[in-house]
Amino acid sequence: MPSSGGDGRRAGGTLVLVPGLGLGGLEVALLASRMRRGGWPVRVFWHVPWCGSLSDKSSALAALCRSCADDVVHLVGHSMGGDIVLHCLAAPGVDKPGRVVLLGTPVRGSATARRVAALPLGSRILGRCMNEVRGTAFVLPTDREVGGIAGRLNLGVGRAFGVEPPCDGVVRVDEALDPAMRDTRVVDAAHTGMLFSAHVARLVDRFLRNGYFEDRNSHE
């Protein structure tokens, strides 16, 4: 990874990757590998996406964070995984400091999920946690630096449901970004495609190290 610390030197703290409504953790494998090559000790929050409430998942995430040997724990959540992170940080139980990066996370609810839920069996398809997320506006933690990355490549189920661009195919840019975020980026990637993007991995690495997506020595 062409970033500070990308020569394999150990980064500061443990990185926990939190996947969303997908494969429960397999989808973040490439991102995890890239971050490990950048020097990050990485742990994945494995979960069954369609089972369990938002509170169930956030409690399990808090337990995982407490089990990390490092005193600093950074959290990177993709899609619904970012909502799990925010819900987790809003409750007591995660005292270790660290930065947060949200990738395509619907911090202001999800128009796509609301339209899917209106279909027959739509709520069952989404699962309990996503049904809670779809109409919720999440509050960002005030004691942590939070970065947000949104995609503008409109390829995904949201397009079929008429979700307005700019959109990553599932989550709109205005649903994913919040003025309270320390730094934000909009990238040419679709919702799941962010997890396979080397550019996104570099942005995550920079923010976790420096609190900004911008490389202070160059511009992308």
C-alpha cells in the first residue's frame, strides 16, 4: 500500500472491519489484506447479516473491541456495518480511543431499504437490523474523528428502485455523508466495489493515520 507505514511497519492500534448486509465478513477479505500489508493488525467482526437486532450486533462489536490487546482500536464500517459502529459507540462499553471510517454507510437512513421494505416479504429480505437502520438518522460520536466515503457509481439495486443519484447504486451520497464528519470523500465506485478498490484502501489508511483523507505531500 503506497502510504505512510506501507513498508510493513506496524501501524498505531488495531483495526476492526465491520461488514454490512452481505456475506458476514468474506466481502472485506481484500480490504483486510491490503490494510495488513500497510502494517495494520486487522480483526473482522463476523456476523450473520439477517439475524439479530442492531443492539445485539453493537453489543457483540463492543465485546470484540474490548478483547483487542491494543489500547487503540480503529473502526471501519461498510454500509450497515457503519451503522452498527455508530450504535456501538453511542452506548457505554467501548472506552478505547480510535478513529472511524464509514464506507457507504446510510447515516441518514436508506431510501433503497425503505423501498425494498415496501415489497411483499421485503422486510424479511432486509433482516431485523437493516429494518431498524432504514429509517434511522444516526448521531456521530463527538469524541472521535469520523471520516466518510461515498460512492457515485450508480450500479446496484437502488437504481432499479429509482433512487436518485448521486448514488453508489444502493446509498445516496447525501445519506452517506454528514457535515459533522472530520473529512469526506466521494469516489468513483459502486457500493460493494468500494471494498475492492485500492484507492479506497489508501484513503482509509491515510485517515486512520492522520485524521484526513488527503495526503499532505500530494493530492489525488
